[in-house]
Amino acid sequence: MNSENSMYQERSSIAAHLVVPILIKPILQKLERESVDCAHAIRSALIRAENSSPGILLELVNAMVKKADISVNIIESLLRLQGTIPEFDDYFIRRREEPFQELNKKSVILRKILSRIPDEINDRPIFLATIKEIASAIKKIMDCINGISSYTYEISDKQVLDIRKREFIKYSKRFSTTLKEFFKEGECTSVYISAAHLIHQTNLLHITVKDKCDHLH
């Protein structure tokens, strides 16, 4: 498989993960203002469809874009949209202890900073400052996760959280590597994909913490 095909597949894969939280859910949230029952019914149907055929909602979005005869960089568009959407209960951790509440805040900050990348990537001084903000936000999230570990009592829960933390670190390091390549080659797409992965990993961290820790308070 050549590098172009590999990048296309990776772009499609991460876009499929993010199209629901960034595009579909905000639309349904607006629909809820008109009809809660209708919004919930549509959401249930869409989630069932996605669960049974992963990626089908991205295919639906791509088909609509093609029908409209417009050219869209899906990853770049999702990054930009991330900065405009509200935070969802799916990710909000209700425990009141400081590490949990700080994770809520710092994760919002990281996602918002990452959403600025398409607008700032071609302005070197601004982008360098943004990279420092991203690094700081990542470190603060790791501090939160390390603090949360002491609230996790079951060995199996600690193991799951540790796996999720290692994945977050892996994609953080990959983002750093991608930035180095960008400054050598000037290719934006890989940076967008890597930023999208970081958003997805942040979402997964929240889902894992909620699943393993929220019920204990």
C-alpha cells in the first residue's frame, strides 16, 4: 500500500470517529429545541446504523457533499467545527474532586486549541505559540489522569485507564513528530490528521474515566 492510499484510509478512519461528536450531535441538539422525541429517535437510529456499519455516517456526509458538488477537506472542516460546538454530557465528568473537574476544563481547552490549527498553521509565529499551548494542555491533562488514578480502586479499571493513558501519550508523541515533518516539508494534511487523532483520544479518555470512575462517587 503506497503512502497516499495509507493516508487516505487513515483520514477516512479518524473522520468516521469524529463525524458523530462534531457534526451529527450538534445538529441533533438544535433539533431537540424543536422536538425532543424526534431528535432522540433520529439519534438512536443513526447510532444503531453506525454501530452496525462503522463509517456509514461519514459515507452519508460524503455523499451529501458530493451531491452538493462542493470540495471539502473533511478533516480540516471537522477541526474547524470542533471550535464551534458545545461540550456534551457524553464527556462531562460529574465527580467534584479536583482532578476530575480539571480534566473537564483542560480537555475543553485542548480541543479548542487544536480546532485553531487550520487558521494558524500558515502563520509561523502564531503557530509556534499555538504549539506551546498544545504541549502545555497535554501535560496538564496527563497530570489530571495521574491524579485520577488514585481514585480508581479496581485493578481492572486501573489497567483500562492505563491503556487509555498510554494511547493518549502515543498520539501526543505522534503529533509532535508530525509537526517536525511539517516544518521540513510544509504538508498540512498530516498535521490535521494527527490533531484529529488527539481530539479523538481526548474524547476516549473522558469516556473511560466516566465509565470507570463516575459511578464511584
